[in-house]
Amino acid sequence: MMSGLTIVWQQRDVMLSGLATTLELSVIGAILAALLGAVIFAALIHRARPVRFAAIALVDAMRCVPFMLFCYLLYYGLPYAGLTMDNFTVGIVALSIYHASYMAELLRGAWKELPRDTIDAGTAFGFHGIGLLRIVLPPVFIAAVPMLGNQFIQIIKDSAFLVIIAVEELTYAANEIQATYYVPFASFVCAVLGYWTLCLIVEGGVRFFTEMTAARR
Amino acid sequence: MEEGDYLALLAGAWTTLAIALPAIAIGAPLGLALALIRWRKLRILDPIAAILVSLFRATPSVTLVLLVYYAVPQIGIQLAELPAAIVTLTLGTMAYTCEIWRGALLAFPKDQYDAAMALGMTSAKRFRLIVLPQIFRASLPALINEMTLLIKVTPAAAVIGLVEITRAAVRIGAETYQPLPPFMVGLVIYVFIIGCLVGLQRFFEHRQSRLAAA
């Protein structure tokens, strides 16, 4: 056990670069998922029924798909569509498309809870489409921060699935070290502690943000 | 894809359920135990429960399944693939259901509890006859929702070699040199399983709102 930790400590560069990759995947994935999620959200609350139904179908379908299967589908499917990209990019694309649907649903949930008067005022002034979204989105995003934080944690956790397409993130790094030196306990425990730290940081950030906005109100 | 390939995918579906069903059956009562510890604010145990929940909520199933499968034998316990996968998902389910149960316990009307106490019920009886039936009913939709999440992380078991739906699809794809058709069939199976659960969840939610209205 102790010797295992010593080995992992000696290999800390591998672990830290894995942690950095996990962070990179999650942050870029989360930002893209939020942007794409806002677009899907706009479709979910669109006035035209076909647009709305298409968006609902997309969101419902995505919620039935396991992330790992979705990864494989993109990994093998994108080349058929004439798109070749490296594994890291496939990982980012998978994380952002998959979680965009979840983000859109969270935004819709926050939108439903929001007082109607801002939206009514917006439509009364003749805003619609993009113009109305510019009024609606900021308060929706602020109200949704705790839920978006949870989704961000989900993205961090899902990024571990990318080990199957050989993206060199934290779980991949831990697996490499355990395969080379046979120290499974120390290496995976360190990986778990890495994920835990990231999630605690996100939770702390969300708490800081909600307290700050509550104090300003 | 041939007939045998479809059968292999169905066998994979069986394995997926063989991982997920025991995980919820063991994980949900463990989650309830943790929730009760936190609800009663038991000394020493309460912070431990809080730490366990926080830790397992943050741990990816893929990482945890590798840890359980490769590291547990080091302390002298031999674990086959299936039990290792079940243990992994049980720990995650325990953490998530703890929060569900805790929410229901916190929302439980205190006056009923006081009334039961006034009738001279023992603490165990109060819990079994008054609290448990109601928090179970209140938590049921959320518990079923947790099951759909659980089904979606079962592919993690593929990394230690269990042939569930996703791994079965990968294998067929490798044999036939056509990866996409087996994945699409696998997708249909997942949509079917999760669709059933979502239907069940809506049924219970609907029944509850009807009961509340009556």
C-alpha cells in the first residue's frame, strides 16, 4: 500500500497530466454543452409547434442513451459522415452534444419557475425570437446555476468513460500506472480523490455564487 | 448482422439487468440507512455518512469499477466481474438514493410523528408503520428515475470484461466489420428498457397527484 503510493508519487506527472486533461475535457465540454443547450432550450420554448416537438424528441431520445454507447456511436459513426478527428476532439464533441440536451431541459425547468412578468414585458415591447432570448436567458441561467453545477459534475464523471476511446484523462492515467507497476489500489484511489476534489470545487463554486446572488437581492 | 448477433445483444441486455437490479435492490436500502443516520444526526456516524455520500456521488463508475475489480483482491477477497460491477453500482446508488430518502424525510410532516408518539408507539414502530410507507410513496418516482440513471452507467462494467449490451455490440461490430448496426440495435434495447421505467415513473407520479387531489 505505502509502496504503491510511493510509485504513484513517482509517476505524479502522468497523474497530473491526466487530471489536467479531465479538467480540460470537462470545462470545454461544459461550456459547449451550455451554449448548445441554450439553442435547444430556445427550440423547446419556440412558438412554432414542429420546432418545439423536434426539440422535445431530441431531448427525450438523448435521455435514454447511455453516454458510453453514444461515445462509441460518434467514434465509429463520424468517419462514415466523412469527419475524421482525434480522440480528444471526439470526446469533447460527445460530451457537449450529449449533455446539451440535459442542459436544455434544466434551463427549461428554471424558465418555468421564473416570474412571468419579465417575459410578458418583453413580448409586450414586441421582442420575440433572438431579442426575447437576450432578455430571458440571463435570469434563466442565473436561476439554473445550482442545477447546471450538478450537470457539470455529471460531465466530469462522464469524461471518465472516454478511457474506452483512449483519451488520456485521469482514469486512463491511473490505469496505465496500475498496468505497468501493478499498484491498482494506490493509483485508482488517487484518481478517485482527484475526481472528488474537482467535484468539491464545483460544489463550492456553486455555493459561493448562490450566496453572492442571494446577498445582492 | 445475423440471428445469433441479435441473440447475443439480448443476452447482453440480460447481463445489464443482472447488474442494475441487484444494485438498486441493495443500494436503495443502504441509502435509506445512511439517510436515517443523517436525519437522526447520530454522533460520529453522521459526518461519516455525509463523507461517503459526497465521495461516491463524485466518483465515476468506470474508475470505481476498476478500483473494485483490481484492488479488492489485493486485500484477499476474490471478486468475479459480475459481483465487482454490482458492488460498484451499489455504492453509487446508495449515495444518490440517500439524498432522495433524506429529502422525503425532511419533508415528512412532524405532527404525524408527534401523534404516533402520543399514542405510545415505540420508535421502531413509528418508523415502520407511519414514516416508512409515506416516504416510500413520496420517493418512488425519484427512485425509478435513479434506476434509469443506473441503466445508463451499466456500460462501465464493460471495462472489466462483462459482456453487457454495449460490449456485446462492440464485439459484433469487430467481427462483422460493421460497427454501426449492432450499436443501433443496442440503442433500441436501451430505449426500450429506459422507456419502460419512464412509463412506470409517470404512472406513479400520476397516481400520486390523483391521490393528492382526492
